Amino acid sequence: MNPTRFHWKGLEQVAAQVLSRAGVRGEDAQLVARSLVHADLRGVESHGLSRLPIYVQRIEAGLIELTQPPALVVRQGATALIDGKNQLGVVVGVAALDEAKQLARQHGIGLAGVRHSNHFGSCSYYAEQAVDEGLILLVLSNAPASMAPTGGIVPFFGTNPIAIGIPAGEQPPFLLDMATSVAARGKIALAAKKGSAIPEDWAIDADGLPTHDPTKALLGSLLPIGGAKGYGLAMFIDIVCGLLTGAAVGPGVKSLYDNWQDPQDIGHVFLCIDVQRFLPLDAFRQSMDAYIRQVKNVPTAPGVAEILIPGEIEQRIMTARKQDGIPFPQTVVEELAKLCSAYGIDLAQAVCTA
Amino acid sequence: MNPTRFHWKGLEQVAAQVLSRAGVRGEDAQLVARSLVHADLRGVESHGLSRLPIYVQRIEAGLIELTQPPALVVRQGATALIDGKNQLGVVVGVAALDEAKQLARQHGIGLAGVRHSNHFGSCSYYAEQAVDEGLILLVLSNAPASMAPTGGIVPFFGTNPIAIGIPAGEQPPFLLDMATSVAARGKIALAAKKGSAIPEDWAIDADGLPTHDPTKALLGSLLPIGGAKGYGLAMFIDIVCGLLTGAAVGPGVKSLYDNWQDPQDIGHVFLCIDVQRFLPLDAFRQSMDAYIRQVKNVPTAPGVAEILIPGEIEQRIMTARKQDGIPFPQTVVEELAKLCSAYGIDLAQAVCTA
């Protein structure tokens, strides 16, 4: 068997089966499976099925709550606070998304804060769902420490992501999904494996000095986008996701990979806006289409074939991968095969039959 | 007369008198004067009294509405849409801030979108006012085109700023006020005057190539923070401030300095969160204090004396300048003196008497 490409629906089934046998309730298993495969479909492998093994390991270690669902702590006006109850992050995230959408439909805008959650996958998973219903969504999350404040040398903030989804009409929707660090830690780890240098703006070493050496960078700290600006954004995200909701903040957020005693206690914020309070949705969709065309018509730099709007390239990858299958690196295939076989699931059922 | 330092209260009076004689209604003149001096107090000279002459010139040119106040177009649930009626931007901004605060107190969160506005000064002016009342505020605005989308070579987006204010207790509040471009156009213009080189990540030339030459950069386009990430943030801000509210977008936003036919038609978004829906304000203030101390205690890089939180340095400058006066470059003093004398106001009344 040399499975280079997998069918996305098959992968969803396989992942849901594994999660289900690991003890995750049926519907929850499907939500998580969909989130992971969605990331792989969009070419965001860092948040795809390569995360399934660690999710399952934390379940096996008894670090994830599988029975108690996320609970509404309080709903007042257009805001809500949700206790994730240490459920799988995607289960918590979807509950918060539903709450924020409902509040936005009722009040024009809705904010759902979340505490006691876990790694909740790719933010664009939520943004895309809101966009499909004609809503604008802003998603924020804190994350385990990997980035020092500007001037500091010890990781304090996570790569705290921001995702924003805005519906369009015939054009692909606006789907921005970004970390507040210049580069992901995974990219630096990859450079270290390959023995290649990294750009100077990615990280500092343990002494706080700029470095091109990925090995030294891994012992140091990631750098935020735009210097003190990205530090400010990461701090803002930590405050609203953590201090405001009652989740952990800063180095108090536990690592998905390195901490085997405690729940992660991640916090999120879901902010949803109902476009229709401002103008009819159809009119907005048409404005977005015209606007996107205008952006794409800006003259390009030498060697640039096309201006892409946020999320456009991922949308194209998704279309191609839905048709041609999802390719995985051999290491991921081996990890998944091992996991599947431990749970008596046949990964081969997801292989594309050309 | 060699006035190196001015008293902030004296400057507020002088600016309000000039605006008032130029036709601005009493209370509005004071709002604008306060905003400009507030920026100078915080050391943000680019948004201080150096803008007073251009504000007055646009008033004299009949490009600003002085009589009709901003109007509420619609208020529904926790959202509102305000028509700035082409009033001075600060007058519009303060009206929108008041609306967002009121909505947040009522619904926990409030969003005020604004169309048909003008340059509204420093965003931190609004953020600080919300913070003083124990509220979290996020302010967004679009701006005249100066930044190309990633891959493009012609300015399309403004330096679209984000400001965020979060109250603390004994510690200074969190006050982030940032453009989504790496550098301000004013900094490049200054380098051009001095004949000094600029860093490669500030701008591209008219052909879309990286440049260290500020003169070429001024004919080209500013670069966003974090590459495509900053481009995405600037586009998001343009969409919600412009498309959603009915203000201009992209190159449709008119220049404060170069367009003498049309109103600027800038759009803003004010998003306010009432902390008390999540936890008692005192408890939040205490958490913020502890959190800020934790950030400031992160070990520092060689040569770094102290980790500063967003807004901290500006707060210190403000304290010093309230006591010692505000120093202005001679060019600004001359411009102000000229403007004042044209309106029969004595600038000397604001000079510090040591």
C-alpha cells in the first residue's frame, strides 16, 4: 500500500471512528473530524489530521472531558460566557460559535467568551461556517507561551491567532486566519530538521539576540508581527480570551504537547456581526464582489501573477483537494496508520481510488 | 519670543478659539482642541496641533459641515449606524463613542458604525475615555490610500489604524494605538528631507521593488505589518468601516491634504465591551494589575531597561508634559503662530511661564 492521496470524506469517517472508539461521543467525534479534515482540505496541514494523534493521546491520558458538555455560565444582553468544561476544543468552539451567531441574529452583534477550553483547531473552520450564513465573524484565542513581549527574552504569549470571516457573493469570501507571530514554531522546527537558516525576523535566541539558527530559535522566543504592534495584539487577545473569561493567561496556558498533568485551560472569544442590521445582505454581497474585484485589479509587482484576497488560495486548494484527494507526507501517513490500527480502524478505506 | 514649551491647557484654549473663530460651534471646537492637544501630550505629534492648520484650511475651503450635527441613522439591538454628516472627525468620533458606550452598558457590547466622517485624530483619544469609565474599547478607521495589497504596486488601503483600550487598576491602562502599515508616511517624508535611508520593510517603489530610498518610497506604496497579515487586517478594517457603514473604501477615501473638491467620507467602527458582564470591574482591574506586573517581570534582552506595556511610554510622556510643558519643533510653532495671528488669537498666552 502506497497511499499518496486520501479522500476527504473517507478521512472524516476514519477520524470520527478513531475518536469515537477513544471515547468521544458520536456527534462530537464528527465535529472534531470535520475540523481537522477541513484544515487539510485548505492546505493548512499544521491544523489537520497531523493533530489527531496528540488529541487522542490527551484523551487516553485522561486530560480531556468527554461526557459533560460545555455549559453556559451566563447570557446577558448580547454577551455570553461559556465554560468549556475541558471538552475537546472543537466541541467547545462550535458551541461558542452557535451562541455568538444566535446573539448576533437577536442583537445585531454577539460576543461569546469561553474559558476552560483546549486546542480548538483552525480558526477558519468557525469563520467559514459563519460566512456561509451571511454573518461576519471574528475569532480570537490564546495559546501556550512561545512569544516574548517586546524587549523580553522568555516566552509569555502564545502565537495568539485572529481569524476573520466576511461573506461575499460570487467572489470567494474574505477569510483571514493569522497568528500574531511572524512564523509558526512548526516552521522553525522544520528548518532545524533540514539544517537550513531562518530569516532574522522570525525569532530570538535564549539571550534575546536575533538569530538565523533554527536550533537556537527553538530555545528562544518567536517574534511578533510588526514588532511592538504584534506584541500589543497578542496581549490584547490574551486579556480578552483569558482575563475577561476566567481562562488561563500567559504562561498559565498549558502546552498541548509538553504538559501531561493539567488541562490546557485555553480561552477564546467569538464575536459575530449580523450584516443585515446595516444593509440588506444581498447588497452587501454585491458590494463585496465589486470591492474584491477592485483589489484584485491593482497593478502587480514584477513576478506576481495575481493579487490574492485572504483565504482565496486556501479555497482553491480546497476545491482541488476535494476532487483530487489530499496528499500527506509519509510521516503523517505512518502516524495515522499506527493510530488507526491501534483502534482497529482501516485507514485504507480513505485512500483515493483513481 | 522664543517659545520652546507650551502649557497644554493654554494650547487647548488657543486651538478652541481658532476653531471657534473659523466657524466651529463652541462645544465642538473644544472637543477637537482636546483631541489634538491630547496627542501632543502623549508625544504623538503626528496627530497633534500640527494638524490644526489643515483642519482649518478645509473648513475655510467649505469642505467641512459645521452646523448639522452627526445623526443616528438607525439603532437596533446592540448596534447603531451614525451618519457623520461630514462634520469634523473628532465631533463625529465622540458621538460614535458615546453611542457605543451607551449600547455596551445596555447590552454588554455595543457597535457603532460611522459613515461620512473626516480625519478623527488619534484613536487613543477615544480609547482612553472608554477606559476611564471601566469599558474596553476597540476603534477602527479607514484612511486615504497609501498601502498596496500584497503583490500590488499601487496604494489602495490606508494605514487603517486599530486602537484598543483596556482598563487596569493601579497600573496604567492598556492603550494600543497602531497603524497596520510598518511605518507612517510622515516618517518616510522626514527621511527624504534629511536625505537618510529607510529600512527595507517600510515601503516599495512605484515598480513594486523594495527600496531604501525615501524619495522613491514616497512615489510608491507603504508596506503592511507582517506582509499578507497586515494587508488582511487593513482590508478587514476597510470593509467594516466602509462597506458595512456606507462610507468610502479603498482609493475612494479622499486625502486630507490633496483633495480640495470632496469630503473625505471616512468610515469608523467603535466597539465597546462592558467588563462587568463577565466579572466585577474591581476584580478585573486587580487581574489586570497582576497580569501587567507579570508581563513587566519577563527577563529582558541585553540593553533593554524595562518591558513597556502598550501606551505606557505615552502615559509617562503625558505626565511629564503636563508638568513641564509641550515642546514643539520650530516649524510647527511658526505654522501655529501664523494661523493664530490670522484669526487674531495670541499664541503667546499658551507659552509656559517657567
